[in-house]
Amino acid sequence: MFNRKNYSSHKSPVKVLFFGALFIGLISLFSWIVMLLWNAILPDVTGVKPLNFWKAAGLLVLSKILFGGFWHRRGPWKKRRSRWKEQWMNMTPEERKEARSRWKEHCRHRDASRD
């Protein structure tokens, strides 16, 4: 059972500093790796200029913006999908038919409201 005495809604400053430093350290590490790989491969192969650390960090941010993400791609969606699949498998054929008709009605209503 949940015990209120041991629960604190306030975050410890030590934890905040630790995870902040960890986050900055990981970003720096990834930027450094991108810089090393870029400078080791691309200037010889394609003739592009070598990158410095800050340009490599900017390249990481740009790739995050353009392509989505490095982390949390499965996240809660996978859990929801498995829950829906489990609910669907536990339905009777009549319940499935009713769910399909409700979903079709929902889609029709949504498409009509876009016009």
C-alpha cells in the first residue's frame, strides 16, 4: 500500500543536479562521438570540412528535430496497443461488431467536422 510518510513531492536538489549533470555529460559524449566519426570518415570520402564540437552538437539537435528522436520511441504507445489487443481478444463477436460500428461512426464524424 502507498505510504504518505515516505513520499515527498519535492525533488531533492542533489538528484536534480546529478541528473542534470548526467544529461549534459551524455549530450557532450554523443557530440564528441559524432565529431570524431565525422572527422575520421567524411572529409576523406566526400571532401567536406571537419566539424568542431559545437557544430557536432548542433548537428545532433538538428537530427533530433528532423528525424524524431533518439529515445522513447516505443514509450506508452506500445503499452496502449497491447492493452487494446488484449481487450479486443476478450470481446465476444457481438461486442467486436459493436466496437467496429462505433469506430466507423467516430471516423465519419471526425471526417465531416474537417470540412
